[in-house]
Amino acid sequence: MERTVETSSRMALEVPIISARYARQFIRFMERKGVRRHAILGDTGISGDMLDDPDACLSMSQVRELLGKAEWLMGDERAAFQFGQQLDLPAHGLLGFAVLGQENPRRLISMIVQYLRVGLPLMDMDLSSTGSTFRIRLIDTWGLEHLLPCLTKIYMGSIHRISSQVCNHFCFEFDFDSSLSPDQWSAIAPYCEFRFNAPASQVTMPLSGRPIRKDETGLEFILANARSREREPSEQADETVMQVREMIMSQPGRPCTMDNLARRLDMSPRTLRQHLSTAGTSFRELRNEIRQNFATLYLTDTAIPLESIAEKLGFSDQAGFTKAYRSWTGHTPGDIRRQARDRK
């Protein structure tokens, strides 16, 4: 009997159950951190053809090999959480767009859990609520052992990203240790609490109380962001545009310059400029488009002061930010914030 159970467990590990798009996104995330593709894929059984096939799926065995290989290459123990933060609902696939259509915050949280159970069945989740506060506890069903912290952080990062539409504050608890301080963790997820060596890995989040707006800027920002992540062009110029978009979105402030991005991409500023021109755009156009999206998100969905928004987006003062925003949209930041308040 024990041998039969063991054989069944091994067979389950070889069943293709996870869309290869997650591996594709993960490889690109690691490449942006300077890790070569071949260093991650070696001995995993995952081929380039498999990554390029939109219908391909990975087995749990292949996922474990991939995470095991990447874990020691990440360097920063927050990297897995940051990768999860890139997995917004559209990044999870077409069903993610359907989930975005939920107008009821409680229903959205419930659907997120249901979808992750089906679309990313690497961990199970237990959902409970008290009043307007939800708690999602993660459960290891595969015996992940040393890989459990890595996968737990990926799930937590994704939950943070896709639930931030309806939650203003998160408390993340992990049943393992961290060598980093709470402040270092909060730097990648502002207004969130991080606790380690807890009895269970779970996230607690009170709903913000505001309905999800289907046709306003918050959702437009999410979809625009998702579209930039989903593009998978083959030509080098288009690939460069995608990489530049990702870099600007991760750091839209003052350090985001043509020279800095070219250095991170291991090319000269002139070559970078040529790639962008071939793709029909420029560094300035990309940066302004993304800064406009971020600015509108801050103005409509947060109470961050205008001077702080200006600083986050790389402007020397509030006046410069106001002038730029008016040139982008035809409205002042104050106008947009007042309109957002009137709608609430």
C-alpha cells in the first residue's frame, strides 16, 4: 500500500498543471536582475520551445526544479515577493480579466482565492473573514520543504498586488525567519506590516470600503500596465521597449535616466536610442506615459500629497509636476483629485 501511494505521488508530480507563462514571466524577471536564462533552466527539463508555446504546461516536478535553481540565484530574499507583485490579475491570464470585472470588494477577494486555487495550484488557501477584514492562510499541499518560503512569498506578493484595489493595509505573517528588518520589507510594500516566525503563513487585510470602479483611471492603469507586461515581441527593438517599460515602472523617479537604463541593459545610450526609435517611440515618450499613469493612480486612489507625488516621479518641485501633468492630460493634478473625491 505504501509503495502504491508513493508511486501515485511521483506520478502526480509529473502531471502538467501549471501554465508555462508563469515560467516565462519568472525567467524574464530573473534576467532583469542579471541572471542568465541558461543558468536558471539548466537541468530543469524546461526547454526554450516550451517557454515559447502559449499552450504548454509545466509539471510540479519542473516547477520545483526551476524554483530550486533560482532560489540561490536571487540574492535578495525579497525577490520572490517582488516577482509575485508583478503577477497582477491580467498577468494570470484571460480569467484574470474576468475577475477584474467584479464590482463588489468582498466578491473580488473570494474570486481571487478561487482563481488562484485553479490557475496556480501550487498551494492551497483557506479564506476567512470577520466583519470587513479578510484573512487568507496559505497551506502547503505538495511537501515543498525548503522551497516553501520562496513560493509563499510569490503568492503573498501576488495577493498584495491584485488585492490592493480594495485594501489599503496588509499584514503579512510568515512561518519562517528573515534576516531583513521590517523596514526593509516595507520598502517594497508601503503601508504593510511584515511579521516572521509566526504560527502560520497568512495575510490579513481590511477592505477599504470603496467599490471597484470599472471604467475609471484605477482600472485603466492596471490594464495599461498589464498590456505592457503581456507583450512578447520577437524583434530586438520591441524587446528593448518592453524592458525599458519594466525598468521605468520599477523606478520612475530621478535615477531613471537614459544613461542609467542603457547601463543596466549593457548597451550604449546611442544604441538604446536607436532601438527605441526603430520601435517608433523614445525614452521620453515611454517615461512620460508611465509617469502619467502612476500620477493618475496616486491622485485618484491615494491621499499622497502632491509634492510627494512630484518627488516620487522625479520632478524637482510640485510646480514642475503640475505643468507636466497639465501638458499630458489637459487637467491639473488638483482637478483630478477633486473629481476623484466627488465620485466617492
